[in-house]
Amino acid sequence: MCTYITAKVDTEGSGKGAEGWFPLTETTVYFDHPVHASADHTLNIDFRNPERGAGARVAVELTAETARALAQAILETLDAVPEGVA
């Protein structure tokens, strides 16, 4: 079943694709059938810069368990950053 659950985030950062580094301007997060991962459904994240064309994209497909662990690790890491650094 397709969920069509999608979130889009304006993004500031950089991604590295086949042609090297490029600035990121948006991230799309959605839960759907993967293209490559061997799971029925995955949390898919596309880091992109649409103005630079199809090559300016970094995509990941994560199992729900991995996505939750990654989200927790991100929050724990950000919470540990000393005040005034971030």
C-alpha cells in the first residue's frame, strides 16, 4: 500500500553526488516502496538542489528501524553540542 506520506524541508547544507559537492536547497522525506532497498516499504530521503538538475540529488532508502535509530542519533548528537557552537 502506498502511503503518500511526504514532508518537504527547506535545506541549507551540502551534498556529494557523482559530480562532486553541491549546495542543498530542499529535502523530501516520504514513506513508500523503495526503488533499490530490499524491504516492502522504506523511509526515503532525497537531498536535492532542483535548480542544478537531476544530478544534484542524494537519495537514501532506510528501513523504519534504521530511520528511527538515525533520528535518535541526530537528536542526541545535536543535544550534546556545547552552547554557542551550533
